[in-house]
Amino acid sequence: MPDAGGVVEDEARKGGGDGEKAAPGVRGEASGPGAPESAPGGSHRAAARAPRTPGTDSAPAAPARSPEPSGSPAPSGSWDDGLIARRITDASAAAALAAPLEPVPARRAAARTVVPLAYEGPLRSRLDALRELVGLSRARLDSQTLAEAGRVLDEAADRRKLSGRHTVVAIAGATGSGKSQLFNSLAGVAISETGVRRPTTSSPIACSWSDGAAGLIDRLGIPGRLRRRPLNNPESEEQLRGLVLIDLPDHDSAAVQHREQVDRILKLVDAVIWVVDPEKYADAVLHERYLRPMAGHAEVMFVVLNQVDRLPGEAADQVLDDLRRLLDEDGVALGEHGEPGAIVLALSALTGEGVGELRESLGEFVAERGAAARRVAADVDAAAAGLRPVYAAGRWAGLSEEAREDFAARLADAVGATAAGEAAERAWLRNANRACGTPWLRLWRWYQKRGTAATGRHQTGAQADEEATARQRVEQAVRTVADRASAGLPVPWAQAVREAAVRGAQGLPEALDELAERAGGPSGRPPRPGWWPVAVLVQAAMTLLQIAGGLWLVGQIAGVLAPNLGVPVLLMVCGIVGGPLVEWGCRMAARGPARRYGQDAERRLRESAASCGRARVLDPVASELLRYGEVREQYGRVARAEAGVG
């Protein structure tokens, strides 16, 4: 079944569509998916062939008949590749009919075979890395930032599915630069209309030197009625085989839709020929809007100074040198002395001067079949350069061990680990005094405790102030560690690190308070050393001595016992002095164990606070830094080693 674009009217009928005026004397012929490639020296098809029978690989050729009259539609049974064949010969129609044609089945098979483009080596790795980079970054970067990278991936995938044996080259230029005239000169026939009316070209026109390029032209959105074939010149066909030339509207056209078409197609073609003239070669619009942003695409760029026939003497060389200077200022590498870069030529499409040199350079360029891959590589370079501010870091230290320790110390200070250790130490000493102190002193302390119990309500306000201060310390600790971890990171990733830290800090003060209650305080009663029971027995003995001596003296005073002051007084003195001495000795002995007990309580609280802070804040921050490290590595692969990532 033929393509929709395969049935067209002869271009001699005016108003061929999209505002394009058909060039006089040129006949458009239908083509479609099976459009054959004429043998060198052969004429255009003059006879329609019978459609192929479904399920068969070949179809019998219909008998030759007279060509359709001008203006009649193409036969509905013709097969083509979507291109409108434009074949112009100097021979008569009879000679054209008598010219030998390649067998139909072989020609159809050749036309059906489309070898897709292959990305190999570093380019394939870079595309894979860019795809991975975009996937890892979607949750951290906005869609606008990743839009160009996504477009490059999509266009690279689309181009890969299409013919790798064809090179799509666009001819672009300003109004009156003569690009359509150059287009016709390369094609060898007047395909694109030229004239004084501006703009002359209102829609892109495609000209293919070989079959199998329908998919590439479909991708550009060029309809079948605007697809042409060049002059049937065997030498030209052999030299430019695989070329698909596109004549674009003016990039500075007053019509907005023309400029939009230019911008759209320039993103899709494999290479571009910029046509400038002696009057507009330094135009700011051309340099600022196109050449400077596309400086990285120099290897797939031709810059042609047209209309040199209008320049007297050595003026052409002077203008060409000045054009090279402007290109150098734009950052466009020039392909001179064997170096890769843009090819700069001077010619006259009107007189033909220099056109042969352009055709030769273009033929070598197309024969390499590397333009599409170089274009994709340049697009990847441009995307990487645009993404550099959001991936390439300066001096980035990350979450160092010093920052972790400082964060843990700040949390321990906020939770009061030192005070908790001191409180545990005092508690151990109190228990020691309670166990080893004299009964009279313990009674006195109990009385004092009862007296101070009523003042406990005044501690509520102080406790609230302490909690507020602790919360502020926690928030300050989180801000500090987030700032240190994000130092040197690109803005989006630094913001992601801070947001992760802030999310983790929610509920952290309350969690630290619970830890302080569980881990900071004494777990039950402090351990009792082995000498405590001995001290208790000694204190009991001292108390008994005091009681015995006192009763003895009372008995003597009452006359019950014989007077003898020495022994009872001695007993009382031993009890009264011995008790405090035992208590003092126990207190001295308890200092070491109490200190160790307090230090152990402080250590437990510090570890618990550090563990809580690590789980809630440091781990999410480290996760964000790990993600950034991964995307930074992928960006390094995309940007290649020479681009550097900081």
C-alpha cells in the first residue's frame, strides 16, 4: 500500500501546499516505502508497476506505458519511500522510456532495507550514563532543569531507529543570503523557489540523493509534496549518495512560524550549513541566537560565505577572515589544518564559484557516516554543560568524622549528659552515706528533706526553661551539621541535604528526653560494694557503744549501778567519735566507685543521644550525600574526563 505522501499532484499545478511555489520545469513524481534507487545513468520512472501481492517477495512488472500527463495524479498502485522523486534529464521522454531499469524485485528489496544508526563506544556509554543520571535526579531536580537532557535522550533514541546510511543536512540562513539558490545549485535543478519576494521559502523542502530516507524526513515533519530528488546526474549521485538536504525558511523571518520551524528542525538534523552574505555575516541575531549557543556543534557545521561575486578584488578574503574571527569569538572551533571543527568556505551560488568545493567537502562528510553520532555527542556535551551548575561541586568535604563527633557532642550537651553523670555520681554517694552514715545523721537528713519537699513546686519554671534551652541546642546542632555536610555542594543538592536534616530533627528533642529518662538515670539501685555491709556493722557497733555507755551512765545516776564514770564515758566517746570516723572513711572510699558510676551513666547517655541523632539526622543526610556521589559519578561519565566535574 503506498504512503499517504505517495499520491501527489504534479508540481506544475500551482499552490503545491504550505505556501511553496513549484519550481518551473521540474516534475514531481510519487514515491513511497518501496521507492527504488535508480541505477547510475538511468532515467526517472516513466511507467507504473503493479502493486506487490501480499505474502510475496516480488511482483511482476507492468508493461511500460506513456507517462501521465502533467497535472494528473500518480498511479495509486505505485510504491515509494515517501519521497517525491524529482528526476530531470536532458534526454527526451522516449529516451527516458527506453533507458534500462534495474529489476523490480531487487530494487524493492534494496529500498526496504534500512540500516539503523548504531551508537558505539564512548557515546553509547555516555548516553547510558545520562539516562541513569536523569533517573537518579528526578526526585531532587525540577523537570525544567532536566528537560534538555530528556530531550537529548529522546532524540538520540529516535535517531537511532532510523537510517544510519543517510546524513540529514539543513541549509539555514538569513533573508536574502541565497540559501535557496545554493540548495538548487547543489541539487542541480531549481527545486526551491528564489526571487525578490521575502520571505521566499515558507516551508522546509527536502531533497534526497538516495532511497530509504523517508523515516528521517517524516521525523522532520516535511510532507510528501515538499520532498524532491536532485538532477539525475550519476557523478553527483555517487558523490552525495546518502545526503538528505533540507532548505529551511529564514531564521530572521518576520513570520513567527518560520522561525519556529527553523528552531525545531535545527534540533533534529545531523548537520547544518550556515549561509551568510557579505552584508549580514556579522548579524548579532545569527551569532548570539545560533552560532554561539551551537559552538559545541562545530564538527557538524559548515559556514558558507555566499555572494562573493559581489565583492571586488581581495575583499572576499578580507570578509572571510573577519568571518573566521567572529566565529572564533563565538567559540566555534574551525576545521583547519586537519583539526576537527566547522568548515568555512567562500562561494557564489549564482556563478557556481566554490560550489564544487562545497560539494566535495559535503560528499566526504556524508561518506564518513559519522555526522549523526557526532551530532548526538555534541548534544550530550551541551546538555552536560547546562547541567554542570547542578552537579559539579567545588571543594566538597561531605560528612566528615569531625562533623559527626561535633554533632554527637552537641546533642550530648543538649540532653545534659554531663549533668546526668554528675547526678548519678551524687546518687551513688548518697546511697553510700545512707548505708554507711550514723543513724543520727541519717535522721537529721531525713528531717531536712521533709522541710525542703514543700519548695519543689518552684522548680517547674526552671525545668521549662531548661527544656526550651535544650530544644534550641538541638536545633542549632542540626543546622550546624547540615551546613557542614552541604558545604560546597550545588544548590539543589545542598538544599536536599538541609531538608533531610530538618525532617530528621522533627521529634528529636522529645526522643532525647525519653533517652535521658531511660539511659541517663541510675538503673535501679546503684551496686553495693562488698565493704558496705562491714561498714554498716561497724556503724551499728558504734551506735550500740553509745547506747550502752549512755544507759550505764543513767544507771549510775539513778543509783542502780555502782559509780564508775570511766568505762561508760569511754564507751560513749568511742561510739560518738567512731561513727563519724567510719562515715568519713566510707565517703573517701566511695569517691572512686561513685565517679566511675557517674562516668558510666554519662557515657550511656552520650551513646544513646548519638545513636538517636545518627538514626534521625545523620543517616538521612548521609543517604542524600551518597545519592549525590552517585549522580556526580554518572555526570563525570556524561561530561567525559576532559570536561571535569570539580
